[in-house]
Amino acid sequence: NAKKSGGNRVERYCTHMNEEAVHRFEMGSSLRKAIEKNELFLCYQPIVDVRTGAVIATEALIRWRHPELGLVRPDEFIPLAEETGWIHEIGRWVLQTACRQTKRWQDITGNDQLAVFVNVSAVQFQHERFIDDVKRALKRSTLPPSCLHLELTEHSMLRHLSSTMRTLDELKRLGVGIAVDDFGSGYSSFHYLKQLPATILKIDRAFIEHLHANASDAAIVSAMITMGRGLGLETIAEGVETPEQLERLRDLQCSYAQGYALCPPLVAEEVMAYMSERQKERQ
Ligand code: C2E
Ligand code: MG
Ligand code: MG
Ligand code: MG
């Protein structure tokens, strides 16, 4: 009897796995077509100078407008893109689109310092062509290398440490910025941080969430900012959702902030309006 019910369980498990596998397969093959069918697009979230309120950059965030599923978020399809290898083509498209768009904004606004932050997955970063992809995106868009910042999580930087170091050093030589994304959320070790040729720390939003109410979080954020300054790194606070958090960050002398309190991710067409609005407020 026990054997029988065990069998059923296996069967149910298999059926479930099949459905799951079919779903993934379908998602995978439609992801392959998503680029050519123009279903992928980028949103841009402004990154603001905490002291002056000026927009200094945006972070490019990918979205997938799926014909049946509707809007699919990156957390749902980037892992799949990594498994299937489509991440390289997608990543290339993200780099080119973000660089071209930012150069366009620079030309319109006359602000040739306006930068863009592009998320890079560990798998994409390990590819031998990655440096060439970056060079090509810069060359085609004519965006200055200093206006491009690549975001990697600590976790992805520490994977294959020695090859990562080589790639990071080469990117640094190109003049491209390196941001440590979700800083503090992984297994960060000061030993590695000292060696990484990073230029910016993005403080994970988990530390920002209770910044105004929790003394430990405030102490940690303060220490991260101070440490960053000592290491010659700028700091960006992620996920700033309230004016109180922003106020605390100003007190702590955090350089930059991003989050819903300032602006949600926008479609490209909305970004210019937001930037001119901010500009007007500052005058
Ligand atoms: P991330 O790079 O840490 O991006 C920040 C995420 O927080 C974004 O989610 C953004 O929409 C969201 N966010 C911004 N402000 C706030 C806030 O005030 N509160 C809260 N709760 N959330 C906020 P999104 O766009 O869903 O992206 C999720 C993750 O997907 C990103 O995390 C990044 O790791 C990855 N990703 C996004 N675009 C790309 C891409 O082009 N390539 C790769 N490889 N990964 C990407
Ligand atoms: Mg990011
Ligand atoms: Mg982040
Ligand atoms: Mg993240």
C-alpha cells in the first residue's frame, strides 16, 4: 500500500515537472524570438545627486512585453536567458540600446556627463566576447566610456575570481565604471572588495528600508559610505522610498540615490520630461 501511494506521488511529481518543463521550454523559445519581435524594451530609473537634486544618470532596467503573459519582469526571465544562453544576445542589445539612448539625451540636454548604469549578469560577463560587446556599443553610440557604468553583484564578481579580475581590469582601462550592485546583500568580504577595481558601491535597498527607524541600519549605511569614501568609491543608495530616508542619506553624506521617492523606472519617452522638471526645480 505504501509502495502504491509512493508510486502515485512520483507520478504526480513527474506530471508536475513536465508541466514546469513545458512552460520553461515555451518561455525559452519565445524569449529567443522576443528580440526580433521587438518585445524587449528598457525602462530607465533616474539616479539623483543627493546634495543638489540633479539627475546624474539613469539605470537601464529590461522589460519583456510578452504577447500572452503581459509584462514580464527581469527576475522571471533573466535566469532563463542565462540557462539557454540567450543572455549574450539580450545583453548585447541592452548595452547598445542604453548607450545609444544616453548619447541621444546628452545631445538634447547638452549635458555630456549624463551617464547610464547597465546590469550585467555573471554568465554574460564570463563570455570571451563581452569586452568586444562593450567596445562596440561605445563605438557605435559614440558615448564616452566614462558615461557607462556596468553593474555586477558581489556574488557574480566573486564567481571565477581570477578571470573576473582580468575582465574588470580591462574595463577599467577602457574608462568604464564598475558598480557593485546590491552591496551588502551577498557574501561580501573586505578582502575581495579591496582587490576589486570597482568605482561605485550601490547599497542594497534592504539597508535603506528602515534607515530612518533602525539604528543598526543607520550605522551600517553610515559605515558603508565612510568606507566607500576611504576606498575612493562613490555610493548610491538603492530603493529610497520615502523623503525621510532621503533626508537621512543627506545627513550621512551619501553621494547619490535612486528609488520610488525620487522616481520610478520610466519608459525612455518620459525621461526627458522628468529631467527638465528637476532642472526647473533647481533653478
Ligand atoms: P537591480 O539591478 O538591483 O535593480 C533594482 C530593482 O529595484 C529594479 O527592479 C527596480 O525597478 C527596483 N526598484 C527601484 N526603485 C525601487 C524602490 O524604491 N523600491 C523597491 N522596492 N524597488 C525599487 P527590476 O526592474 O524588476 O529588476 C530586477 C533585477 O533584474 C535588477 O535588480 C537586475 O539585477 C536585473 N536586471 C534588470 N535589468 C537587467 C538587464 O538589462 N540585464 C540583466 N542581466 N539583469 C537585469
Ligand atoms: Mg542594478
Ligand atoms: Mg540593485
Ligand atoms: Mg537586484
